[in-house]
Amino acid sequence: MIVDKRKIVFIYNPKSGISGKRLILNQIRTKLDLRKFDYEIQKTAHAGHATELAHNAVLSGADIVCAVGGDGTVNEVGRALIHTTAALAIIPCGSGNGLARHLHIPLDPIRAIELINETEISLMDYGIIDLHPFFCTCGVGFDALVSEKFAKSKLRGPLTYMENVLISSLNYNSETYTLDIVDEQERHSEQKAFLISVANASQYGNNVYIAPQASVRDGLLDVTILHPFTIIDAPQIAIHLLNGTLDDCPFVSTFQCRSLSIHRQSASAIHYDGDPAESGSDVEIAIVPKGLQCVCPNKEGVYGPVENVQNTLVEQFNMMYMRSEDLLMTNKRNNERFVAQTRGLLKKLNRKK
């Protein structure tokens, strides 16, 4: 029986997230089921290039476009796939992997490729903030400031993120926001907030759950307002964020809606899927139901404690393994270059004799 093969395009950013992407590319070549797929691997050259490559992949008839990277790469690829027949797949290798974690896509690249081989496709929602599509979270206030600082950091990963959070929080002043909320009925609210996060999925990344009840399939935005607090209260808030219990935190209020207008005193930063952008004093956010096809399990949301530990161990092992493989491959290339240069030098010396 002859089965038509699906076309899949893998897009990776060589400069983002963890090192070791060459190892992942080798795993794609060896673990992808070639009875089911014809594939291409394409590399980005600049910011926004993943969107161009994904758009071209759709035009060329790709059935699946896979983002090999973190939430920034996922966002760039995903925005080219909304309302198309092509599905998004993810091999997570970023510094946070928020959407992949929410969708329970394995952090182990081999298992992520095996998930692609199974090809379970479902529809998911996406959001829009000031015309920027997002798939995980967006927001204003403190987390937008941290996104700006994190984007400028040369080092990536959870330690750099936590360093930016701790340093920036000491001098950050909460702001008063006016909210116009559309759900079953329109509501008007004024809130003094440290941050306002608007989520399609449950977490920022690294299992930091800003909206534990969020679902990418319910057609709703989950809004989390973190009100002003003191430095003494910060550890309590951090525990709630990591345990997926932020709904129980006394400094937090939450609600769901289909769209939200945020008015603030002046123009400032916003963030979408961790990427910062400048915006005006008025910020418009809305959900678009079932606008993106995605290769992912049916399960989503907060992991249990055992799963969290397993994911952390897998991720740390992968990072160490990939970086060690990267070093080995780099050393091998350097040795080959040294041997070639030495041979060339010997040939020149022999000629002079």
C-alpha cells in the first residue's frame, strides 16, 4: 500500500536557546520516519527570518513546519501558519520553552521527534496584542520590563532570567491601569498592578505558572493581575508561581475574557511570548479561537510534581549532553583543521628542500 508522504520543514535558529543544535539536526535525520515524511532543514539568518521561511514553506505545500528552538522561534514560525492548512510542530531547545511545556511536548529531542512521527494534530487558539500574534503569554508592567532586559542579556537561561527579575524588582514602581473587559458582558475596572499578564497558555516557561488554569482550546484569555507587594512577600509569590497555585495567592486577582483593552498613563513596553516591543498608552488584546493547527498531545496545562522533576532532570541532562557533543564536534573540526594546516606546511617545506 502506497501512502502519500507529508512534507515537513524544520526551521532552526543557530544562535538562540541552548547549544547542541547540530546534534538535534542529526537526530532529525536519523529518527524521523522517512516512510511518512519528506523533509527539509532550513536555518535562520536574522530576526524575523523564521517567519519568512515558514511562510515560504506554506506556499510550497508543506504539511507541517517545525520550530526547532524556544518561544521566540516558535512565535516567528507560528505566526506564518495561523489560518493555513500547515500545522506547527516544536522541538523545544530554548531557554524557557513555555508553549512546549504547556502542550506537554517532550523536552527530549528524540521523544519530540517521535511525537512528530505519530502526527497527532489538533486546533489551538492564539492571541493578538497590538497586532502581534502570541501563543503563550503577553503582558504589560514588570514582566515586559524583564523581557526587555532579558532580550539584551548575552547569557540566557533561568539563572539570567531570575537575576533580571530580582534586580529589576527592587526599583520597580507599580502603575495604575484602566481595563475595559469583554466577556459575557462588558466591564470597566481600575487596578493598581505590578504586572498584568494575559495568557493563552499556563506559563512563561521553566514551569513558572502565571495562569495555571489557562487552556489553548477554550476560546478565552486568562488574565492575571499581580498587585503591589513588599519584598518580604516575594518568596511566597515565587512558591505559588512554581507550584501552579497562583490563584490562591492573596496578592493576585484573575479573570477570563475574550478581549481586553488596557489604558496606562504613558507609552511603554509590552511583551508577547517573551519578546519585548514598544507600545502606546492604549493596548488592545484579543483571543482568536482555533486559529492554528498544532502537532501535540491532547493533554495540556500544569504538570504534576513528579512530571516537573522528570522534565527538569531531562532538560538538564539534554543541555549537558548537547553542550558536550558540541564541544567534541568543535574539537574534532579544530583538530582536522590543524592536521590539514600541518600537512600543508610540511608540503611547503619539502618543496623548498
